[in-house]
Amino acid sequence: MNMPVGKKYFVVALLGVVVTVAIAATTPPEGEFKNLKVLPKNISSKTLSKIMVDDFEDGLGVSCGFCHVEQKDSHRLDYASDEKPEKQIARIMMRMTTGINKKYFKLTHYQIGDSVLAITCVTCHNGQPRPGESDAQ
């Protein structure tokens, strides 16, 4: 059964469009999040949310406002702002735990938030914003 040449071009063009749309739908947009300095620039929303909830909210017992300031004239958070020193401290701590995991546990090709990490926020923080805080009370 021979297909007319016009239909063949149509099918090939349609297939090309479907493949292009599928690739675009599965690739996270470059730079979706602003001011990422430790986390990957192409991190997915799902992965970023997991890190923020599992590592920071649970590990330190804090909410988003602990590191992120509110936008001017609004109660919405400005996630890109570096105004709060806690955000810079969080970056330092992420680099520190990454270094410890690489140096002492020989872990490679992992990302912050992965379950294979030996050292995470909760290792020292135990649900407290500052390590040892509950011991002092």
C-alpha cells in the first residue's frame, strides 16, 4: 500500500511537531527560578519544593519567611532577594554539607535533597533553626 507523497510529508511534519512539543514539555525552562547560586539553575519546581520542605522546613523547623523577605507593599515572598542574612547562611550550609558528603563519604553525582546523603540539615539542626538551641533551654 503506497501512501501519496503529500500525505507522507504531512505525517512526517506532524510527527516532528509532536516530538518537539514532547521535548519542550519535559525540559524545565532555563532560569525559571531567579538567583540560584548553589542549587542547579535548571532545577524542577517539584525538586526545589522537596528541598525547601524536607530539608529546610522539616530540618530546621522554619517556614519560608525565615530566609525570604516579603515583597514591598505585599505579603508575598520575594524568593530572589538576598536581603535576609539567613539566606546567605543557608547557601554556606548547603556548600558545607556538600563538601562533607564528598570528602568523608565519597558521594558523587548527587544533589542536595537526595536520600543518599549522609549529612543533611537535620544531622545537626534536628528541627531547630540553630543547632543546639533546644539544649540551651
